[in-house]
Amino acid sequence: MKLLYFKEHLSCINYQINVNTGFVYYNLEKDSVSKIDNSASPCILFLLDGEVSIDSGEYQNVHIEKDKMVLIPQHVDNKIEVIYDAKCLLLFWNKDIRVCDKVYMNSLSSYKERKKEMCVLPIRDPLQAVLNSIVAYLYAKMQCKHMHLIKQQEVLLVLRGYYTKKELFTFFSSILGNTGHFEDFVMNNYRKVKSVKEFAGLYCTSERSFNRKFQNCFKESPYQWMQKKKAELIREKISESDTPFQEIAMDFDFNSQAHFTSYCKRLFGMTPSKLRTESKKVAPDLEY
């Protein structure tokens, strides 16, 4: 069985840290069997060509044809059997989306009716145009994280404009839950704190309760998650600004610039100066 996952070995300097969200394109051969790696995020499968049969949790043998889309929730067992050679675009969902998109998604929770069968929606022409542009960017190796985030936002914009709220609620119902408010709190405040203890205090709960709630929501400990976010922020600060390295080291509480350099070599595989140089090399390819 082939595992379909978000490829981490990407060329853009913005992907030097493990990233599990964004778009990836696959060609699937007839009679092959695959499984989507949804351990880190939900996944939308856009079937651009061919036919497949999908098992997803309680839903079994769901027939999907060309120009249809389905959502595979996070951590749900799944299997894809290819009936005819297929081309698909997978969107591994990035929860760190714009506030207005989050508000809209949360508003869908007001609907109460849920369909008993798996929701399969058509890929309408405006959405097809966006997906075609994404495939073109992937072929051109425009793998910057900003492209993936902007295109996810564009997909959401088209969904809001060309699909009814009832359709979208049915489609997203499996990932609309009570964790949204906590996720919003975490995403809105993680830059303000430097420790799990501070985070728990800001949420007005014990560190133990905060750890448990965080683990349930993000499927990893708050310490591990905060370390990843810290690395992302440091990488962005180095790559996207001319801030002196000593200042960055001080901002992130490193004992010395040597300690900061050692950290960068361990996390990014290169010194801060090398990282900044490499990021400038790819910058022209990211202009629109």
C-alpha cells in the first residue's frame, strides 16, 4: 500500500523545518491501493481525473469520480483503491489560517443536520481554475510555504462564494467541533509566551490541565509544539528580515550568539548567515 503524505524534502528554504500542511499532487495507477497520512492534519482529496473507491472511518466503498472532492478527517483510518488511472491534488489542511476564515468555519457549526453518508461535492469551474493554478505552481517547483497558505485561503474564498453553507457544513462537519475556540486561543497567543507554564496561566488553568487539553487538540505536547513554532519564527526572522543575528539571539533568549549559531546548525542544517544567504537566492522565484 502506497502512503500519500505531504513531502518534506522540498527545495525552498521555508521548508527546512518539518511541514505537514499544504498541497501535493499524485498520479495513482489503476488497481493500486493507497493510504493518506492524515496523522498531522485533515486532508481534502480533489480528484482531477480517473475513478477511485475510498474507505474513510465509518464510510466504506465510497465511489468518487473525476471532478469530485471529499474530506478525510485527521486520524481516521482510510484507504484509496484506484478503479481507473487517477490524478489527484491533496490539501493537507493548515489550521493557521486567517481569522476571517476561522470565523466563517466556526459559523458553520450552527447547522444541526448531518448526512449519514460521506459528503462528496463537485469541483465547480471556479474551484477547478484555482486547482489548475496550484498544479501549475507545483510543477514549476514554487514550493514556498506562502504559496501553499495563500492558495488554501483562495480555495476557502471560492468555497464560500460558490457553495452553499449547507453544502460546506455537510462537507466539513467531521472536523467542526468544540476544539475550535481552544485552537484559536493557542494560535492567537503562542507568540506572547515563552513557556508552557506561562501559556497555562494565560488560559487560567493548571499546567496539567492545559497539557491534557493541548495534547487532545494538537496531538502533541505543548512543549514540542512550542519548540517547533519557535524554530519557525526564528527561521522567518532570519530569512525575511535584515535584523542583526545578535538581536535575534537576544529576542529568543539565547545565552550567546555562539549558542544561537549552534541551534541554527542543529535545526536548519546551516549557520544563520548561510540561511539568510540561501533565502535570498530563492526570493526572486517567489515574486508574483
